[in-house]
Amino acid sequence: MRIKIILYTLYIFWILAGIFLLGVIYFLWFNEYQNVCIVICNYLGKSHKLAEFQQTYLTIERFRLIRYGSVAGLIGYLFLSYLFVQKLPIWIAFLLDTITFVSKCARSKWNLFSTTHKWIAITVITLLSLFKLYQIITIPISYDEAWTYLNFSSKPIFVTLTYYPAPNNHILFTLLTDIFSHLPIPTQIALRLPNWFVLLLTGWVSLLILRDWFSSSTALVGMCLFMISYPVQLYSLQARGYLLYILLGMLAFYLTYKIITRSDIRQYQVPFIVVCVLGFYVMPSFLYVAFSCSVSILFFLLQDQTWKKWKTLFVSFLWIVILTVCLYLPVFLVSGVKSVYDNPYVKRYVFTEALTKLIPHLQATANWLVGYFSNYSYLLLIVIVMGLVVYSISRKFQPLTIISLIFLVCPAVIIMFHKAIPFERTWSYCIFPVIIGLLVLTELLVTRATSTVASWTKAGIGSLAIIYCIWNFASTYPNIYSSDFYARQIAGKSLAKNYRSFYIDNDYFEVLLYYYYTTNHQPYTVDNAQVGQQRDSQKKYDCLILSHSEFPVDKLQYEIMDYGYPLQKVVFRK
């Protein structure tokens, strides 16, 4: 009965999707290029930007490609319809079995904890999530969050699905912000609330996964370390897709372990496909996670020569590629294929130059992962890697430590072959194998202690880590993101005084000011300045936000305020 209900529901949605596809084909093929552009611009409320839209986004060549792509989509739809009629009941039954299997595994892991450990876990996750909710409300919005809202979350949903001007569009996460932005809550909370729920899920999932490898007390410590690590703290606050990236990277790590250690991997096939496809839909950088998973699987499969697994894995990776391409197809058609794989903010180098920049980049990444604790934080990661190596050799290459090592070593390999130095946050998924390394070292340190001493030692480590990491984040964040606090102060004062005319020579502050005025539904005009560009000093502005340029003002009419870096000064009309 349950399968029949799901079947009929899916059939209805599938038929509606077909009707929508036919409508799109009719619209594209029975309207001229100019009319299509006019309709889209009018719908977006950007009719005055028709020429820019045609020149930048929907050129005549791209329009023709979308036309033919819609026909190809119809052919694919008909083919999938045939498959659905033939195979959908089998797929649904298999999917339900997989969901049942996953839920049983989760319950069995949870039941391994004692009542005391369960209450400790619930208390820790609740307190950390409530504290994070306080930060979500009180800490000002950042540049990337404002950029996401202005370009995607405040626009119709098809903009998110098709427009890919920069890597800021973490599509899956942006879709969540699109949904939450329609709730009757402040915009700042609506943007950040999806990651608050992801944080709750991340805490529970990490606890259950770690319990598969460690004792209950060690798993609790690991969960605490994971939740208060700098990447998780940062991206559970900011409305970016990186927390989803970390969560899905952790799940991919765990499923890789299961694929390696289980003889029958069919039960893990669907979860692995789903996790990888969702990871890619968050951001293309998930390719680094998939590469680490693939290397780990190959390392063990070539030793065991379990050829039965090869077919299942080949089919899994094939499905991952097909489904990912299907999800990105709207982006490919509208924004182009190059928009996804060619990041203009990441510079390419020749091999020798990339090699010279590798060590400084790894040091910077290590410092970032531990929250800028010290310029020598990379030494901690070296100790963790060496500890994992020694532990692996002494325990005859246990899969857990080998996979952790591969995940931690792969970034260096990827950089050398890719010949590009990405942002440190690209490797944020590595925080999970780092935590595993710390737990392995902790287990080695307390292995000869009594159970009581070991439990109290772990409790002490967890408590001190929580206190220090929260304090470190609270003191570090305002320094790193000081411009966000300045922008909120400036916007608050400008809105209170009903300022409408601005002169800004810094894109960072222009975007944030635009965000605050847009979310408060207030109009404003702004003159942008380039460094060294001369402006008419006679023109009257309500506020001047200066980072580079000098602008002569009448001190009798203007109030000059000095701010910290990167602002030179802010001038308000009296």
C-alpha cells in the first residue's frame, strides 16, 4: 500500500514535469529571441536592463543552444518515462529498503550509548545550537551572505538553478535560502537558519558515525571537537554552503569505509550515490572529496581483488556522473559549462611555481582549520599525520586510519596535478579526518589507564576544548570580519538619518550597504569610485565611505569618523 501511494504521487509529479517541459518548448520555439528576452526581463523586474541581459546572459547563440537542449530534454524525458514505467516500482522498493536499513543502523548506534552518555550528548548539542542561534541573530551579515541574497535568494528560484556567475552560488544551499526567505522572519535569520538545522544534523550524525569506531566517551569527545572546530563554527553561522559540504564530506568518508570493509556493498550503493550527487550540487569542489574516496577504495580493492565490487562501484560512479550532469544542465545551458569548472578567482600556475607555493598553502590551511590558533598550527597536523602512520603500521593498515591519511594527503596531490592554489576553505572537509586523528592519538595516550581515569581524561579534554574553541572563535571572528561590523554601524546610522545619496570606493561596503537598504525596502543612489579616479568635489552626498580615495569635504557640513582597516574614513552629512 505504501509503495502504491508513493508510485501514484511520483507519477503525478512526473506528468506535471512533462507538461511544464512542453510549455517551455512551446515558449522557446514559438516566440522570437527578442520576445523571450523581454518576457524574462519583465518577469524579473529588470526591463531596463534588457540590453545587458542579452549581451551578458542570454546571447542569441546561447538561446539557440537552449532551444535545441529543450528538445534533447524532451527525448530524455520520454526515455526516462519508459524506464519509470518498467523499473520505478523496483527502485522504490529498493529505496525504501535502503531507508529502513539506514534508520535501523542509526538506532542501533544510538542504543550503544548509556543513558548518561545520551543525556550528555543531548545537552551538549542543545547548548551549542542555542549559542549558535544567538550568534546567528546578533553577528552582522558578511559580504558573501549579502551577495548570495542579492543575486539569488531575493530572486525567482530559476535564477538559482541557472545563474552561475561565480562559485558563491552553492546551488543546493541557495535553494534552501530561497525557501526560507519566504518565511515571515528577518532576512538575516532566514538566510542563516538552514545552516542551523544542518548543524543539528551534523552533530547527531558525527556522534553516531564516531560510535562505530570508538567508545561512547571517545565518540562524545569527537562530536564536541567536531562541532566546535573553526570550519563548523564559521559555516554554521554564515549563510554559505560549506557546512553542507562538510556534512556530506563526512558521510562520503563513512560510506567509503563501509564500502571497503563490507563484502556486500549494495546496501550502501544508494546512500553513496545520493551523498555524492548532493555534494556536487552544493559545489563542484566536492570533486576533491570524491577523488579522496576513489583513491581510498582503489587502495583496498586492488589489494583484496574483490572483483564483484567493481561492477557495483562502476555503476554507482556512472549514476553519480549522470545525475550530477542532469542537475547542472540548466546552468550549462544558461551560464555555460565554463562557468562551473573555471573559477576566475583561483589562479593557475606552472608545475614548479605551484610546487613552491604548496608548503605555504598547506601551512595556511592548517592554521585556518584550527582557527588561527598559532602560526605553527601546521605542526599539530604533522603530529596527527605521523601518529596515523605509526598507528596504521602497528595495526596492520586498518581502513579507518588509512582512509584518514589519504584524505589528509590528497590535497597536496590535487594541488600538484591541478596546478592551482584554491582557498583554504576548499579543504574544510578535512576537519573530519583531523578529528579522527586526534581521537586515535587520545586513545593511544589513555590506553593503559583505568576506565574511570580514561573517561575523566576525555571529559576534561572535551570540556577544555569547547571552552577554548568558543572563546577563540568569539575573539577571532570580529577581527577577521571587522568590515561587517563597520558596515552594519554605517548602514544603521544612514537608515536612521534617512540618507539616500552615497559615494563609495569599496565594492565590499557597497554590497553590504545595498543589502541593508534592500532588506529595509529603502531606495538609495550610489556613485562608485575606482582608485585614483577623480570625482566632482562639488557634488553633495549624504555619506562618503572611503577606503582608498581622498575626497575634500566641508567640515562644517560633514561629520568625519575614523574607522579601522580597511576603511580610511567615513563622512556623514550633519
